[in-house]
Amino acid sequence: MLAVLALGACAPPTPSSTFDCPALPGASPDRCASLVKMRLPAALPEAQGNAHGDDLAAAQLGKTLFFDARLSSNQQVRCATCHKPENAFHDAKASSTGLVQVERNSPSLFGAAWHRWQTWDGKADSLWSQPLLAFENPREMGFSRLELAHRVFGTWRSDYEAIFGALPPLDDATRFPARGKPGDPAFDGLSEADQRAVNEIAANVGKSLEAYLRRLAHGPGRFDRFLDGDAAALTADEKAGLDVYFRAGCDACHLGPTLSDDAFHVLALPPASGRPVERARADALELLSRSPFTAAGAFHDGPKGAAPPAPTAADEGAYLTPTLRNVSRTAPYGHNGTLGTLEAAVVFHFESASTDPRLTKASLSPSELASLVSFLKALDVDDPPLPWNGWPDR
């Protein structure tokens, strides 16, 4: 498990009859079947809980919101602060900086719509709910949902109402104070109906952002063309690395079209200097159980999902398996960015003190390591098209 963002499961595509394992002569039918399932599907999965996920107007509003620093307490931090278009929508830092430095590095947002879970510990179970965590995190953007509602009302009212319907009378300052979120007297003092109205605005902001982020879905890359039967799409060294990938057990966690099992594992990656050991997935499940913005909540469009499970001992210190697509472009690696190179990340996985049974130990020769890294670098994919993958003036 290397380091980018992993967030969701997609149904595997129908196996292609033209693919006959050209890189792996004599490979077993099971291995060939695993390879075919790695092909990126032609279409995105449906937006989960977001009826506006493929709405162009919502995507246009979402892009505007993504690049607007007025959604932070100091009006200097925007989503693009940690997810920069010029860096494949991450920031290339070991740990990102919003209002202050945070504990983890930012994953790339290219292809985020393919993934089931968002963030390193999966504290968001949909793509639309993840931005709401960043807005109210005091270390990231330090905003509140009442401020968010007032900003939408004052700046983007007509755009919002054309998509989601009429806003409540937020110009009534007595009824809707300027700032507040759950736990603040200003928000907790609202009527139940007004709390729900503010929460609905926040959810719809998230759904606009998801509509934009779905436009950042990357296309297939050289590996996918190889899987379609183009044997020349990979070099001989990259094909050798693909063989090492299977022999070393990388496919135990990095499988399917996202090259992720969409599960959480304890890697035993040491914390960054001066940082405590985190509970990771265990904390995230507790946060999900308190959030109104989940698949089981009132703002999830369509059939409701299951309520978040209670954390278990296996969740303590567990992090999400990230995708390997675009892995060469998303250094540094690990949830805390302490693995600076792709080679270091690969070696760590084979030497980790983790007791996770899926994390296999392997001793690779220098040539095998080099071939495996060459294959991982061949997993780059095609960028989404402009104007979606650039700054607003592009």
C-alpha cells in the first residue's frame, strides 16, 4: 500500500476476450483473470447519495467553490491549497498545511470518484461529505457551517437556488447567527428545523464539489492499453515488474481497477518526528457515527446505506489502501509522507513490522526491485480534460 487516495470500489469490467497474458507466458487462468479485472472501466460508478453528481451546473458551481479562499476563516486557504492542479491535485508535501500544518499528506484528487472511502482513515463514506470535514477542521480551513451557509447566500445564491431550490432567510441575523457549528451555542441554539436547513446547505455544497471532482476522473493509461491486448504498451522491464508484482504478493491489497482493496490495514509505519501514534480508522468510525453526513443520514439521496460499524481492535492504527494509479506522481508516500521515494515505499512494505497477514514479506534482488518500480511508474493514467483539471482561468 503506497500513498495516494483510496476511496471506492467499482464493479469490475467484463473480461476482454482479446487479452491472453502476453507479458506472463504460461500464467495461470486465475492470474490472467486478476489482470483483466485491473482494467479501468469505461464509465464512472454512480455518485453515491448525490442526485446532482453528474449535473453540469452543479459541477460549475463546485469548481468555483473549490478555488475560493473565502470559505476559510482567514480567507487565504482554499481546497486548491492542498490539492493543486499543477501537482495532480495534491501538494507534494509530507504533511499538508491549511491554517496550520496537519498530520497527514493530501492525496491526489484525480480519480477520487472511483473510490468508496475518502481520507486516509475513511472518515467520509462519500465523496460529497469529505469537503465538509475540511471546512470545519480548525487546522485546515477553520470555517463553520453557518458561515458556509451565509457565504452561499451572499455570493452564490442564484447559482445555488437554480440547482437545489430556495435558501432559507439567512439575512435574518437573529434567526441565523453569523458563525457556528455543532458544539457552539450559536448553532446548538437554532431550532431543529433551522439546524437541518443549515446542514442541508452544507450537504449541497459538498454535492456541488463532488460534481466537480467527478470531472477530475482520469482516463486509462498505458497499463490499460496493455490489458486491452497492446503488448507493446509496456516495456520488457515493466512486464518483468508486473511478474514481480504478482510473485511478491502486491495484488493481495492492490487489486481491481483502482489497484486497491478499499480496505484498512495496520502498516506499522512509524509516526513522523514528534507526532503521536494515531488511532486512525478507529477514530474515523467514531466520527462517522456522530455525523449527519453519511450514507445512513438524512442528506444521502436515494436508498440509505448501512450505519457505520463500531470500531474494533483491528481498526486501531489502520489506514486505507491507496490506489497505485498515478503513484509515480504523488510522492511522498505513506499517510504521514515519511517515505520519500517510490523505492523506499516498496522496501518498507516488504520489511514492515506489521502483523497484517496480507502484508507479505519479500526479499527482492536489486534487479527485481528496479523492475517492480518500473512497472509501478507505468501505472500513470491520462489526465482529465481542461477546463476541469486547471485553475479557473484556464
